[in-house]
Amino acid sequence: MAKRSILHVGLLGLAIAALFAPNLTLADGARRQGASRTLPPPQPAFSGKINPSPEDSVPQWPKRLTPPKGAPNIVLILLDDAGFAATSTFGGLAQTPTLTKLAKEGLRYNRFHTTAVCSPTRAALLSGRNPHQVGYGGTAELNSGFPSYNGLWPKTAATIAEVLKQNGYSTAAFGKWHNTPGFEISQVGPFDHWPTQMGFEHFYGLMMGETSQWEPLLWRGTTAVEPPATPEAGYHFTTDIASEAISWLHTQEALAPEKPYLLYFAPAGPHKPHHVPGDWIARYKGQFDGGWDQIRSDTFERQKALGVIPKDTVLTPRPEGLAAWDSLTPDQKRLAAHEMETFAAFLSHTDNEIGRVIQTIRDGPQGDNTLILYIASDNGASGMDGLLGNDETNGPVAPVETQLRRLSEAGGPDHLNAYSAGWAWMNNTPFQWMKLNGSHLGGVRVPLVVSWPHHITDAGGLRTQFTDVNDVAATLYEAVGIQSPALVNGVAQIPLEGKSFLGSLTDAKAPAHHQVQYFENWGDNAIYSNGWMASLRRRTPWLSLLNGATNRTTAQWELYNLETDYSQAHNLAAAEPKKLAQMVALFDQEARRNQVYPTGLSVDQANASPSLGRERTTFSFYRDMPMLSWQAAPNMARSHQIRASITVPERNGDGVIFTRGSRIGGFSLYVKDGYLTYENNYQGRLREKIISPAALSSGKNDIRFEFTSDPAPKLAEKRFGRSEYAGTGRLYINDRLVSEGRLEHVANPYIGMTSLTVGRAANSPVSKDYSLPFTYGGQIDKVEVELQ
């Protein structure tokens, strides 16, 4: 932290000096003279009159905080893993009528950039700074002890929500957050990096990067909550957060219709798992049978016809190692085509739910004075799940014939399906590479649509200025009529990195103020400067995932002139060595200024974050505890014991004693028909049970389950510390061994759906023997876990 402290001390003088800077040029209708750059603004002196008697005294209430006159509502929408070309608005086959409608009444930006992965993009969006400046060089689950990679968002970079809230706005966030380090996500906090402590007055959604859309791990504020319905009853996360957002908007209208708001709506769609109702999938049947090569070419032509890419754009070739569609077997083609049908359905379904929210906004107060930014992907489309995709992202890829047998279940709650890297390449048309590749446009260039009725004069227009996700904060502040604060809650602020592009809303030829921007993700590097881009790619997403670069020692810098080469198709490194050297030197300069180094951290380094339980071997759990998420639960993929003292009633003695996991994997210790049962659920594919030979006697019983693992793991994967063991399980009742059996796959369950509960099942049932909540009918004093 020493370097960051030095940096911040150096910036303090600039920040204090900025307190006395004149106001920025503000948007018409939103001017505010003398706006304070200190938040909260100084409280005005009491101007009433105070005397001993009330008759001689004059009261005065402090003035309520109000935003500048004419300040708009602001809506930020952020899709997940869609890519530049997935939506029909930007040439794809997945129909996105909400995005298209906004584009027709607003503007399309075709040179808008994010980072190459989710958490850093969100950090840059909400802070207006570069992600490494706020601790987000990587994702929230993978942290290291370096300031730029620890996930500990500093108070020197207040969020848009905090700034707008202290300027009189209501603020709310719905959907995926993914900007709290994993080791802080539990009921004991700390809560400094949760949405409700970072400017959002209301939060409902996910804290992690991915989860089941049917059975998500939900939080309301800082409280874990269960979905209000089951998948069988029609529950879906995107629909749920849309309804919650609509309810919040209605509440705003009922109580404070004159008060502007910031609504951050970030669905997890279409990030894997690709979960969507079957009738949506049916709409796309057969549309992707032509394969990724042909459909990419067709998409390219549609993009030119739509005008979202220049007519002289070159379509970049398929990367080495990615299979040609014609090389696949008929079964592989059938599986892959359905994967893309499911993805397209998920994207369309997500856009449809966004449409419900937008309609509510337009029908509400200041509906026309609402500035909407719809960012149609937080990074390039993802090819992280292999060359043929996977219907179980938590485990080994199942054979094609196995996946085909359960094809009709794709998109449903029993699988965690993701598509092939070939479709990711197609969804990034016309660019090279994809998510994780911070080096190339396929990883970082995404669609942006901006709508602001009566402020945008050429509806349906195209904007080609270079813009970046960190520009959004500056743009919004100018639109509202405020300045970026120099001091927030007593803390001097890092100056914004982003530049306002508000002028481009009314002028297609407005200059691009953003001249230099670095990109970095897990060792993939790039630098943009005044139309030039240098790129260094070290990883192949479908091979390496996050486990290390595949060509770290052989990677070479490439050079592109994006002014004449929109798709980054012509490498000029050999022809322009001096320019390349300048660009590489500029990357180094920006990397040092933004504390990007060290780049390409190993997974061991990234998994070395603090933990609530990593150093502990004994745990006590009680029935009155709330549902615990995976960050707060011990990893029991090792030898261990579970002990519980229970009182069995004369009747209704069934129910869950202790469980961790979901239908996708985990374990459950429960009583069914009076028999004590331990069930190990491996990936939802294999269910192994150990059952007592006789029913439990009524009254007090001490029960114990013991797992003794084999000496060597069946699987040891560094990513997220996943391991898997075979071994022997034993059930004891009152210290007497009553049953034992072989367990072939004891694994740490899928983090995106893992919950731990005592006395009931929550969120998702581990066993098919029961349905939620299967509450235990007797007494449970305490459950003790001992790891060995």
C-alpha cells in the first residue's frame, strides 16, 4: 500500500486546489453556479432566531439537499458477456428490440470500450477511474496482496452513486454487483465495499460473478434472502430483478416524483450459465445450424448494412486452434447449434425484461428527461468453456453423446450450460479474440446505446469517437450539472481518468477527448493513443482459463492503426518499428502510473486472499443462523467429521439436519422416513447415499458423519482451490457405527449456488428425496464440523 499512499499524497494538493476551480461547462437546462466540490456540502449557518422564550424565537429548518434544476434521471444498464455482435442492434441474430428502440430514438457508439473481464469494467464504470486504481486489476473472487489487485476499493474514489446521492438523487442497484472481495461477503462483513456502503441506498441482486438464474444466491442490502419462488413456479432471476426495479420506481413516483434517481440495472445475462425458459429457446430453433463461420460472415454483412462498422472494415480470420465448423461431426454440430440457440434466447429474454423496466421509466415522472446508457456487454463474448462448450461449468466436460441425451434440459435448472468458443468468436464479429484478451478489440470493444429524449437531435445516429467505460462518470456529472468532487466524506479524491463525451450527444463531429487508454487483463496488454493501438496477447481463453498464459515467453507486440483499420486486421509492427517502440514505452508509462504491475499474476498469488475459515479446522453452526454463502462455509473436500446433537420427536421427525450445496452438487445430512441419511451429490450427475439400517429412536440422539479420504486427491485444481477426493463415509448414532460406504467424488460444490443451512434446506435442494425447505421436525442443539 506504500506506493498508493505516496500517489494519494501527491494528488492531495491537486484535489485541494480543485476545490477552488471554476465550474465546468454544463449541459443546457442543468446549470448550477457555485456547486460545491466538497461532499457533503458545508451545512449553512442557522439563520433563524434563538431566545430564551419560544415567543421571541424564530425556527428555521436546514434546506434539504436538492439536485441542479432540470437534472435528469439516470439509468445505467450493463449486459454481461454478450460481445460486440451478439445483439440484432449490432448485426447479430439474437433479437434485442429494447436496445434497438433506444438506438432508433438515441445514438449508437461503435468505438466504446470496456476492460476484458467483468469486475474491472464495473469498477471503471462506477468510479470514473481506471480499474487498477481502485483495486480491480482482476475479478472480485481472485485477489492478491498487491494494491491494484486486492479488490479493496479505496475511499479516494467515490462511486457515481455516492456523488449523486450527495447531490440530491435517489440511488438503487439491481442485479450483479461483483465488486466486493470474496473474503468480505458474509453476514459479518465488513460491509465497506458492499453496494449500500458505496452510495446505493437500495440493492437487490447477486454479489458474485455467476450463479443459477433459477436458484440464485440473493442479497437484499447486506442480508441473504431466498428467491421468492421456485423454478417450477416460474421464478427467473432477470424477471425478478426487473420486477423489483419496477417496484422501486413506483415507490419513487409515489413518494418523491420530483426527485431524480440513479438506477443501475446489471442483469447477469447472458453470462453463463445460460438459463432461460424453454419457449424462448424454441424461437431460435435451426437459426444457428449454419455454424459460426458462415454466420460470422453474414453478421459482418449485416453490420455494414446497419452502419455500425465502416464499409471498408476487414473481417478478421478465425484464430488458430479454433475448429472450423465444417470439421465438426454431425453430433457436435447439433450440440453446438443448440448451445447458441440457448444463448440467443437468454440474451433476448434479458433484453425483454429490460424493456419492462424502460417502459416503466418512460411512463413515470420525468420519463423524457431520463438519460439512459445501455452498455450491451461488460467485455467481449466468452470462450472460456472450451471448443465444444459444456453443460456443467463446474466439472469436467461431459461427452457429446451425454450432452445430447439431455439436450432438452439445456437452459433449465439442472445444468450450468455454456457455449463453444466458436460462438464467442462469432459474437465478437468483426474483431480478433474475446473475453480475457485485454490485448485485442474482441475482448474490449462493445456496443453502447445512449437515449435522452429532447437532448439528442439526430435520433438513430452513429458516434465514432473513441470512448471508454471510465468516461461515463464524467459524462453524467456534466449532464447533471455538477463537478467531480475533490473531497468526499473528508477524503481527498483521485482525479477522474475518464473524459466527458456529453458533447457528442448533440454533435457527431465533436472531438474525442479520450486520447490515451491502457488495457490489461491477466497479462494481456494493450495501449491506445490517438488512433493507434499496440497489443500483446499471452493467453488463449479456451485453453488456459485463468490458470496461466499459454504463450507468455513467445508473445510479441502487434501494432494497428485503428483510424484506417477498424477491425484491427493489419499488424504494422514490422513496418512501423519506431511507432511500436513508442507505444510500448507509453504502455509502460501508463502501467506504472496506474499501478498495473505486476501483470499476469499466477493463480496461487490470486488465491492468496484473506479468508474467514481457511486457517480454521473446527466450526460450530446453529439452527438460528441465516443461510450462509460459499465464502463463509468451510471447504469439506477433505477428511472431516460432522457431529450433531438432536432430539427426535415422536412424530414428524424428518428433515434436514445440515446441508451445503445445491442441486448441482454438495451434500446433505437428513432424516427421511425416520432413517438417518447422508447424501453426496457430485455435479448433479452422481448421487451416493449412506443410510442407517434402522430408524432413529425418539428422544436425544448424538449423530455423526465421518469421511476419511484417500491419501491422494482425484482432482486438484488451483482455480478457486477446487479439489475432489474419494474415500469412505461412515454414519454413527450415539457413538455406534451403523452404516458405511464408499464415496467416489467428494468435491467442493459450485460456488455460484452454494449455501449452508442448519435444520432446513434453502435456495436449492441437494437431494431429490425432498423439496424445499424440508424443515427438521425436532430439535438441533448444534452442528460441529471438524476438518482433518
